[in-house]
Amino acid sequence: MNMFDISIPIMCDSASGRFTTVIWHDDDCESSPISLVEGFGISDLMEYWLNECFALVINKTRKRGFLPMLINYDVDSRLGCLEGYGVILDDGKVHITDERVFRKTCSCDPLKWWKCVDSRKFKVQRASRWIVSEKAFLAWVYRLESVMHARDCVIDNLAYDREIMDKNSEVLSKVLNDVAGGREFLSILPRDWTERDRVICRSGPHGRGKRIKLSECPGATAGFDEEVAEPRDNEEVAWWIKREFLRDGIVVFMCPQGTTKSGMSVSVVRPSDVITKILQEILEKTRIDSEAVDHVAFSARCDLEELKSGGNHVILSRSKFRTLLKGARRVLLGVCKGTAWSEFPLGKIERQSSMPLFTVQKTHTYV
């Protein structure tokens, strides 16, 4: 058996910024501390390791490599490495040695740190910490490459999601410019509303089920100008409205081109209303001429007399509409070319945990 592995570094605690890794050689293992500088994270360190290993056992452009562990600056603010592991390829074997090369590494580019590994000293003294077969070392390199490939995929997906969210933000801004009170409404939206946005969806064992719920993860699930596979229905809107009524609020639908001489019109659903009787009429009256976003509504707590009773279509002055917006709680959007409903909360989000982060009840012992 000839196994070699360096584990993915884990954080020791959030305050110190220190990490640790474990190096395995056959049945033996040894932990190694890792310390990094600002702007150079664990992902960068693992990328550095991978580049060094590729040069040694994949591209074979050289026979020396360096795996840094403790990175810091010297008194002249030059970047260097206090400690690391030298890697030397010799006659089908990979020799790994302890290296303390701080002064040497500070005087050269980090991509040339491998030149500080003294292979002549190794050949004379044979002072190897571990001797690993090239095959075993190569197997670790492939495992490391798999981790870094997964990281790159996640980065690409996050970049794509960010593009979708930025586009959705632009789309909603343009739509609201053509809606009565749209600019005032846009001013109350949190900057991160696209990261809060969740789709109202169905769940069940066979595709579209009976249970209505919010999607598990907030953020971009689709562009507002793209259709989704499972089309929406009015039951989802009714579910959302009833959900908001539990908070003792009203639901207000904004109207396109709803500004008149006497004020601006909105459509209101109150807890006393029979939703199934009035919803279709309200949706038709408040439909926005846009494929991307065809409805905009919000729930609110408000004491305006005009909204407490009377018909479902109300005309408000701009000042009273602004008063209404001060009590807004959540937003409902009709999106994706009429195939989806999405929603997000307004205001500050307070999150509480049952125990402090990074505090774990230890139930195991080390032997």
C-alpha cells in the first residue's frame, strides 16, 4: 500500500483566520497549520498546489515543486512563505521535505517559489519527510483537480445567476416606469431584492402537485423574460393573499397607466373579501402590458380610510399612496411571460440561530 493525501483545509475558528490540513501517508497522518494573508484564500492556495503538481507529474516541465502552508509578509512588506513542503521528483518517486524558506521566497515571485527548494541538499542527505510513489501522488493530484473543477463549476453557476438577477432588476425597473406610482414603489425595494425573490410553486410526487409553497432557495431561478416549465394559476395568487392576511394586512395591485386628475388608481383585496369572486377581475384590470412582468402587487398594513371599505378599485393621491407604501411588507410579481408568480419580503431581515455560529457540541473523543 502506498497512499498519499492532503485534506482540504478547514477553518479552525472565525476570529483567527487560521486553518489546518491533514497529510496522510499510508497509515500515518500529520496535521499542518495553514496561515494566509488577506486577498489570498484557501481556494487560491489549493489552486497554487494544483499548478505545482501539474508542473511536476502531469506536464513534467520540472522536477521541483513547493506546497506553501504559512504565508506572510516580511518587514519590507514582501510576500513570502514561512513554511511549506518541498516536492522533488526523482527516479519514479516523489520525495516530500520540510521547507523553511521565508527569506528566499520573499526575494522572488510566488510563482517561482519552487526554485527555493534545495534539491542538492536532498540528494546528499536524503532528508525526505515522506517518499511516495508517483502513481500515489498522481492519484491525489487528480482528486485535488476534481475539487477545483467543482469549484469552477460553482463559480460559473454563480456568475450566471448574478447575470440573471441583474437582468431581472433592469426589467422590473423598466416596467415600473410605465406603472402609476412605479417610481415611488421602486424606491422602497431593498437593493438585494433579487437575492430574496422566490418562486411560488407546486409540489407533489407526480410533477405539478396540490401543495403550494415557496421555492426552497431564494435568488435567480429563471429570467423574468423566460417561460418556466410548470405554468402558474390563480390558486397560487389566492394562496399568497391568504398567507398575507394572516399578518392582518391588505393586498394592493398596482394599475398600469392608473394616474388620473383626481389621483392614481389601485386595486385592493381585503381580508373580508371573497377572493375567488373578485380575483379574476382584479387580475384583468391590473394586467401590465409586458411579457416579463405582467402584475405587481404588495401586502401592507395601512390605516387609510379609503382602503378600509368600499369597492376593490380605489383612487389615491400620490401623498396617500406614499403613506401606503410605508406599510408595505411583501411584494408579489407576475413574471416569466405569464407562467410564474414570485415574491420577496421588504425591509430588514433578522435571522436568529439557536446557537452561536462555529459553536459545536463535541460528542466524540480522539484516540
